[in-house]
Amino acid sequence: MDQYTSYGSPIKVAESLQACDNSIYPNISVLLHIFATIPVTTATAERLFSALRLLKTYLCATMHEERLNGLALMAIHKDIKLN
């Protein structure tokens, strides 16, 4: 009962989505789907833009777009080992 409030409604978005009847409340169902996909923080997006800003120096400005995209992906996914 710790997942529910004192009057029996779910606390988490996932439980609310399961409890919501799509045929009766289609707009609320769509809203809960959108709400469930919003990230809790923007730290990942800020980190990615920060990495891109570091890559986009004067030398990177003269590169072709394909190489810049490759360098950005390498900086973002630096935990993946490359051969």
C-alpha cells in the first residue's frame, strides 16, 4: 500500500498509466505517456552540448560535417571501446 496515497490513487506515473482507462480518458492517457518520457534532469543534454562546444573549435569549424559528427559521437560515447 506504500505505492498509493491514503485514498487509493497511484503515486508513480507508471502505475497511473496502467490505472488510466484509454477509452474513457484518452487525453489523460496521452498526457501520462508524455509525462513518463520526460527526463528527470537535463544533465545528459547539457553534458552533450558541453562536449560539442569543446569539439567545435576553430580547427573543427574547418572540418567536414561527417568528421565532426564522428568526433562528437566518440566524445559522447567515450565508454565504448574501439578497435
